[in-house]
Amino acid sequence: MRQSQNNLPCASRFRIIRATDAATRATDQCDCACVDTRVAAHAFDPDAAQPHAVYHLPRDTHLTPLAGDWHFAFQPRALFAPVVLNDAARDLLAQFAAPRSAQFANAEATAAARELITTQLLVPTERLAAPTTQVATTLTAWLHLTNACNLRCAYCYLAQSPAAMPRTTGERALDAVVRSAVRRAYRGVKIKFAGGEPLIDPALVWQLHDYARRITARHSLALDAVVLSNGTLLTAPIIEQLRAHNLRLMISLDGVGAAHDAQRHFADGRGSFVQVARGIDLALARGVAPEISVTLSDRNLDDLPATMEFILARDLPFTLNFYRENDCAGARADLRLDDARIIAALREAYRVVEKYLPRRSCLGSLADRASFLAPHARTCAVGCDYLVIDPRGRIAKCQMQMDASVTDVRAADPLQVVQADRAGIQNIEVDEKVRCRDCEWKYFCAGGCPLATFRATGRYDMPSPHCAIYRAIYPQILRLEALRLIKYYAGEIS
């Protein structure tokens, strides 16, 4: 007999659906310092329980009805993403509002209760189901290959110049990354080839990636690499090289037509959407599915539903990011986000997501720096597991503060210097942030971008200036994931 996604016999009247596919558990990608969301959330094995163990349903569990006899449950402190339950499983879960044994006279009910324990919807009464952060397994490095770019994006945080990274500097940078990775027993390295526009000199990207493959293989390190591009310079030969080098591609796309052009235009003022769209379709035609990075500002909110139509109709992975004020673009008031407007725009965009409902999970895609893929204590990897290396080999903590370097590629262990720095950006854990400690969403928001928070409040231990936005949209993101589980997994019975 084929079994359902929850490993209970399909004939069981209890349906408990949680995705275990790679599409859901994949680490979310972004054009920033992605956090390694691997955590130890006190995952509990029912087989390890004492014979008379008692379990309960935590009071902060979200339990929401959906269409038909489906419900979704989400425990903010649990390791797993939302779980979908049918009426019978929901009723079983409700029996644990008061602590009780997971043993039932009915064998099916006992098996279902054990699955609820595995998903951490039920927790032992003597245990606190609070996640604790594991040591990250991947060291990420932003290689800023050039300050040059053929676009003049409205929100860009760089003062553009002809500065470019020599190949020898790039190789020394990669050596430095690997030195820190080996010393600290990371299992892998992620390289983000960035700029400016890195595809202004694609040969340098191929050369440095080949070098990265050689030195990571020498030390048995896994290598993941992505090119962060504006998409305007893509050609068939470049795409073939991306495939040949096993390089992922992320493209910035902020809208369809005028909505994109309002933020991302060429140096002469011409819009870039036509070239970007052509590049995306060219990549798809040659078997490369780019990840799409969308930056939301007040300029392009009205067109967000059309942007999502464009992305999801092509079944592309994506992330939605909020515009961040910076010294280069801070004077442009029409970019600043208004809470009410962006909440309304995101809700309209989520209706489009529900219409197309991709097979891959969007838990790490739909809410700026937040990710529901797994609980995490920090928003990003800045100051912890992240190095930003400029064209001269200087190393900073964040690409938005590239001028504030703390060391360079000659350091024996540059990550040690970055982690020890107390003068620059401080990426503290969410439990250290005022008014975040008691928030049910804290291990998924983690307090938001530390730089955005500091710019708005002058402190790193305050909640994100986007806190009200996050609180308004998080339940809808979870609902979309529940609908995805029903669509793609509820029918997998025989």
C-alpha cells in the first residue's frame, strides 16, 4: 500500500500532511546575506519518550480552518513548516489542550498522535519547545567584482566607478574564504558573484568560479555559487557558460514594463525591462531557470500583482525584498514604503500566488527578510557567517557598508576579524531585541534587517521599522503554504 506524506497508512482516517520534499526544505535564496536557517528546535522522537510521558498543545499554536474539512496548524517555536490536518486529526489535536498521554485504545489514533509529536505540534509538558541556533554549515562570501554597471537603479547603494577586481585579487579572496571555512569546519562555501554588474566581464566570473571549484574540492568543501545580475547582458553563449559551470543565476526584476523601468533604467534614462525580459526567456529556453529578486518601493507597488503573474506564469523561484534607505538613495522620498500601501499590495500579490500556487514552497520568498523555512535567531548571516570582499580585496561585514572594511584578504582568518568587530553593524539575536522577545513571530522575522533598524531607530536592539507589515502578512503566507500542501499532497493516497 502506498503511504501518504505523513507516513501513516493511507487508509487511516487521520490525515496529517507536512511536506518533506526538497522544494520545501531548500534554503531560501536572496541577493543579501542569506541566513543559514538550520536550527536545533528540540526535535522530539516519540520512540524516546518515557512510557508514561504526557504531552500538550502549546497555547500559541495557530489553528485555522481552510476549505472543506482541512485545517492548518502552525507552532511558532517548532522546527517544521505548517502542517495540514483533516477534521479527525484536528479533533485529535484538540484533545491535548489539557496535558495527557499519547496512548489511545485505538491504534490509528496512537499512530496519529505520534506523528503530531514528531511535527512538534504536541510537546512534552516538561520540555520548552524553543529553538536554539545550530552552528551554520555554510560560509557565504559576496565577491564584489566591479563597481561598474550599465544601469542606474533608483535605490542603488553604490557610488558607481570603473573599479574592478583583478583576477589575482579574486583568487586571493577565494583563498581567504576557504581558509576561514577550513579553520572553522564549515561543510560548504557559497559564493555570490556580484557588482555592479558582474556580467560586464563574464570571463572573470568563469575564471574565478573554476578556481573556487579547485580549491574547495581540495578541502572537500561543497560549493554553491550564484551570479547576481541585472539580466540585461545575457546572451546565448553566456547562458551556456552558466550551465557548463553549474552556476545559478539571480536576476533583478522589479515589475513589468514601466513599473520595472521606474526603478531600473540605463545610464541614458532608457528603461531596461525589454532587455531583462528577453534575458529571462532566453535563459529559460536554454534550460536555466533564474531566481528573481524583486525590490518593492512605493514606485512599483501598484503593479506587484502583474509582476507576480509574470514570474509565476514562468514558474520561476523568487524573493520579495523591501527598499532600504541608504546614503545614495535616501533623498528619494517616493521610494519609501507606506505600511498600509505595501500591506494592500502584498495581499493582492498573494492572491496571484494562490491562483498559480507553485509546487515549490514560498515560505522563504514572500516577506522580505523573513523566512518560515525554519526558525532562526538572526535575520541574516552578517557578522557571523558572511564575508563581503570589494575589488581591492578589502573585507566588510555587509555589502551595504562596503566602505566600512574591517580586514582584507591577507588575514589568516578574516571571518574571525569580522565576528570580533564591535564598531560596525551588529547583528544581534532576536531575543536580545527590545519588544521582540515575546513576539510569536520572532524566530522567523528575527527582528528584520539590522541596518534598516539602525537607520530608523539609531539602535540595533529595536524591532524592525517594518514590524507592522510583517505582522499583518505572516498569517497569509502560512495559509498559502497550507493550500500548497493540500493541492500537491492531499491527493497522494491510494
